[in-house]
Amino acid sequence: MEKKDRYFYPAVFSYEEGQEIAVVFPDLDVATSGVDDDDALISARELLGITLYGMEEDGEDIPVPSPLKNIIPNQNERVVLVDVYMPAIRRLA
């Protein structure tokens, strides 16, 4: 399996009054959250990195990311393309 230097995956950010911003990666079936947009994006990048690193280490197939246009958000959601630079993640492991 070829390890890529950078991955890009769509994430769905969900906004509910009085709650943290929920972040779901539909292609990977993992989720996180953040107190504001910046925190949610940082959490999303960290989760994406550790999830993909674990998949690489376990020899699992990395799923192909869904095109942004194929993800239709609900009214309280938005789709965000999240990237992660894997050499930095691999160095920390």
C-alpha cells in the first residue's frame, strides 16, 4: 500500500444551539467536536491524521474520499474539506 503525504476528506460540521460543533467524517465513520470553528477544524485534522495513520499501520485499505458535491448537508450543517499532512503525523508516532 502506498502511503500518501497528504489526504483530503470531507467532514460535516453540525451546529446546534448551546452545543459544541459536531464534526463527522462520513467516509471514515469517525467523529469529534470543537467549541468553535477553529477548535472543530483542529480537532478534525487531528482525528483525520490518527485515524488514517492507524489504518496505514494496520494495513487497511484507505477509502476514496467522497466528492464534496455528493455530500448534501442539512440546514444546520456545512461540508468542509479537511486535509492532513501525514509525514508530521508519522514522525510523532
